[in-house]
Amino acid sequence: MENSKNTKRTKFIFVTGGVLSSLGKGLASAAIGALLESRGLTVTFQKLDPYINVDPGTMNPFQHGEVYVTDDGAETDLDMGHYERYTNAVMNQKNNYTSGRIYYSVIMKERRGEYLGGTVQVIPHITDEIKAAVLQLDGSVDVAIIEIGGTVGDIEGLPFIEAIRQLRGDLGKEYSLYIHLTLVPYIKTAGEVKTKPTQHSVRELRADGIQPDILVCRTEVPLEDSLKAKIALFCNVAPDAVITAIDVDTIYELPLYLHREGLDSKILELLNIWTGQPNIEPWKELVHNIKNPQTEVTIAITGKYVDLTESYKSLHEALVHGGLANHTKVDLKYISAEDLESKNAASLLEGCSGILVPGGFGKRGVEGKIKAINFARENKIPFFGICLGMQLAVVEFARNVLKLAKANSVEMDATTPDPVIFLIKEWFDYRTDELQVRDEESDMGGTLRLGAYPCVLKKKTNSFMAYGTEEISERHRHRYEFNNDYRSDLEKNGLVISGTSPDNNLVEIVEIADHPWFLGCQFHPEFKSKPMKPHPLFRDFISAALKKKQEG
């Protein structure tokens, strides 16, 4: 009789990180997925995050970076964005679990009496819950890449490490693979590369019961064969399983570099998968285009998280993609919205051919963003407002064109006499065919309008010209909406409503008629942009900025 372990269709790669955080596990995982796809395999991903928050939706971007939203409305880790940008995998609720979500599920089961009065423990109950989350992916694709957040040795991550240790026994060796990403620092004063941090990290991992199969070594300089041999000896891996992950000029070069190091071949060998040679020409072409732009343009981004660009990770990449579509290098000039409140807008925005106001929450910096929008509108500079950026474009228009001096969003001023942006109490959810109801007392987490919603475009608008179709679907993450009570007056005075929900109740996109390119959208288009398939709105925004630059 055939062993049931051999009937498993999906093979699992578990990616852990050592020495320190932010080494690039997410990018490495995404690059591995890209290489496996280039060989004709189907892939998916899962990020297991050790923090206790149920999801990152209420976390400060300064601590965690951006919150990445999926089609089904999951608020997830920013690594989900890397996964979707590098591959054809589509992320959703089951692709990101936190300790909080795992523990919450176990506690709910305990309250319902599902453990039959037994003592609920980390092993087996928490680890079983983690394993069940991972094994949801079994049978869905050829290879599932599971990234464990944090650093080996973190107390919060221990249940995840234990769960993936157990999975080796459950799945079998040909269906599970451990890749450990570590740091091999270069000490400039001594002119030496040091392997000791990697040795300690692997020792820590082995103490938890996991022997890595492949080591991916993040380093500033290429590792010589003798150094790889030393690492292999002390860490008990094959010399050809020690892979250099050197700092690259562009993150999209990583799949090419890892392929040259033989990473994909080693993975296939250890998982006993046969494929043809990879088709990496599209990645070569992409990197060539990034490194050889024909022109250059400067875009101003004004927000309150400008000191930490991880807060705008997808936005940053989408602008790069928009530049690629125009054979253009996009120079991003991050301008603090608070600086704009107190300083001259023209001097701060000088030399910028386009202005973008991204999404965000809260009052801080809002008046600075409105100043930037006003400057873009009055000086005919291409403008792109996303989520809050779109809402503030409506506020700016109401104040300065309709002369409603105190117009505002109720998020910023609950007592404004002209709430052109307000808290919507109910709307139709096209995914569930249900009416969603909210009020001021609703929980902060998970209560926004989240995920993909359809939008119908008006012909002969910039939106329609960009997409080339009448109906689109885009991802949302917001609590406040355009107030239809002001719709007629705003339209009469030149605001163009170019995109609405199919029932015409929710305003999704606004434009200005007598302007080269002025567009605000309620959704987050950056979440659907890919390097080989730039988002049409970013493509056209960069195109308009280029035209502005050429005209002077």
C-alpha cells in the first residue's frame, strides 16, 4: 500500500531568519517563488507573524510598515505585497497568520468546549492550530513557501518553530525543506567576512530541533568558496547549499542573483522535483529596463510617515512600475506634510513634476496635504490622491472653489458645518451580497471598508482612458466616504465624478476637468501594481508628470 505521505501534492519550503530582523526574508521568499514559477511550477505563500495583534490593521506604520490589503479584505503584513508583485500568487485571509490570530482561535475553541475539558497547552493545541493553518495550503499548488516572521531565538516565535519542526515528521523529507536566512557581516576595518553570527544562529535553530537544508547568507561582498566550505562544515549543510545573497542594485535583481548562485536548482534537488530550465528572460529584461531609463522625473510624496518609507512600500514600488512603463526613472521626494503646514509650498515642491498625496489616518499633517493639493490644482501640476489623498482633494475643492471655508472630513473635525467627507453608516458589500452597517461605536480593528469592490467608470475621463474598460475592481481600506449631499454642487463647479459603485451610491474616483491630470481615488491602486504589469493609473500619472516636465 502506498504511504499516505507520498500522496501529498504540495511541497513546503519553510523560511526562517537569524542574527537580526529585516534581513529580507520576505524578498528572498518572493524571489524563490519567482524562480519556481519561471520553471513552470505553481506557488503560494504564507507569512506566520509572532506578534500578538490579531492582524496588523491597528498597528502604527512606524513600527510595522504598511498594511497590505488583499482582495478578500484581509489586513496583512507588507511581505504579502512582495509575494504578489513577484509571482502570480493571489493572497488572502489564509496567507497571513499572527500569534494573536492563532491564540484567539484556540481560546474560542476552548470556550466552546471543543477540547472536552482538557488542559489547553502550547503543545499540542497551539502548535496543532499552526499546523492546521499551514496545511490548508496542501493540494492547492506545487510548492508553498512559508515564511516565519521575527528572528530565531525570539520567545514569541517558538511555537511556530516547533510547529514547522513537527511538520517535517508529518510531511516527510521530500515534502518539506528548511531554508535559513542569516547575516554574514563584513568588518571593513579588518577587511574580513565573519561567519560566527551564522554559526550561532544555526546552533540556536538546531537547539529547537531544526537542521536547515539550505543557508542563504545576506552579505555585502561575494562569499569565496573557502568561506562557504567553512560555513557548510560548522553548520552541517552541503557546500552547494550555502547561497550568497548579496546586496543588489534593485530588489528585482534578486531572483537573477539567487539563480546564478544555484538556489532554485538546489531546492528542486532536495524536494525531488523535476522541471525544465527556467525562463528568466523577463526578469533580465526588467532589470535592464530599470538600470537603463531613457529619462527621469521627480515626484513629490507628501505624507506623515515620510521618515519611514516602509510605510509606503507598495506605493513606492507602484511608482517605480509606473516609471518602467514610461522608460523613466522616478525620483521620489518625500515631503513632510507637517513641514508644508508651516513653510512655503512652492519652495518645498520646487522641481517636482507631479504631486502624490497617499492614504493615511488621523489629523496630523492634514492641512499641509491640503496645501500641496491646492498648489497642484492651481499650478496645473499632475496630481494623484489616494484614499485620504482623494478625500482631502474634495475638501480642498469645497473650500477654495465652492468657498465653503470650514469644509472638512468628520475624521478631522466632527463638528464641521460642511462634512464633504463623512462616516458612512451602511453600504452594499458585493462579495457577500450583504448590507454592511457601521457607526461611531464600532471596533477600530476590522471595521473599515476593506478589500476589492467594483467601480464603474465614466467615459471620456482620465480614469477611463487609463483602464480602457467600463468596470474595474480595486482594493479599499478606509472608514470615511464622499458625502453625496454635496455631489451636485461640486459637479456644477468642475469636479468630475469619474468612478462610482455600480449602484451609484459610493463615489470612488474624482477628477478636475480643466487640469492636465488631476485624479483622486478612494481605493489603493498600488496594491495591484506589478513590475511586469504596471498599474494603469500610475503609468498615466508618470506619463502626465513627464509631459509637465517637458513643457517646463
